[in-house]
Amino acid sequence: MIALDLNESSGSNKNAIRTAEKLAKNDGATLHAVTVIPTFTMPIVGSYFPEGFEEQHFREAQEALKKQIEDDALDPAAIERHVVQGSIYAEIMNTADKLGCSLIVMEAHRPDLKDYLLGPNAARVVRHAKQSVYVIRA
């Protein structure tokens, strides 16, 4: 499974997607691409958005993920796409567990010194995931 940050503007998802494709192909595995969007279900948060915003945001994320895969993958049809909602690191791990994935591929964006060489989400996934985690530097 590859976890993608669709808000990353460096264009580095292409390298991560192609690396994940190679790893999946070498292992004869199905590649799943997942992106995580925030949830708007808390009343204090949801009250700031117009009715239907959550569904619209979900559809937009699905389209953005589809476009990212079609633009950057060598074999877009071979990649299953998933949009999930919640905490980034928790949903990456939950999705990997639900799908029965044996490897999580994710990119670590340029870290701040405070993040100790890995971004906070990548670091949490590395520490807590049941699966092996392959981290690609942006």
C-alpha cells in the first residue's frame, strides 16, 4: 500500500508511486493507493462548513487521487484507490490492516529539526504499524 499526500506540491509523489509499483510487481502483490482527508463530524468543526461540504470534499479527493495515479503511475489500472477520513497516521495503519497489506510505502517530506529526521505522520507509522514501512525521502 502506498500512502499519498495529495497536497504535496513538490511533485515527488511520482517517484513514490513508481517505487511502490516496482515493489508490488516484484512481489506479485496488488498495490493499493490511499489518501487521508480530515473528518468533519465533530459538531464544533462541522458547523463552520456548508451542508454537503464533506461529501463534496470526499468526491474531490477521489478525483484528485485518480488524476495523480493516472498522471504518475506506469500502470494506473493495476492500482486500487482508497480515500479514507480521519487522523492521517491512524488511518494509514487502519487501512493497511483492513486490506491485509504487508508493506506500507510512504514519503517523508523535508523534515524540520523538531521532527527528528521524519515527519510526524511518517514517524508514527514507522513506530506503530504492524507492517514493514518503506520510507522514501522527498
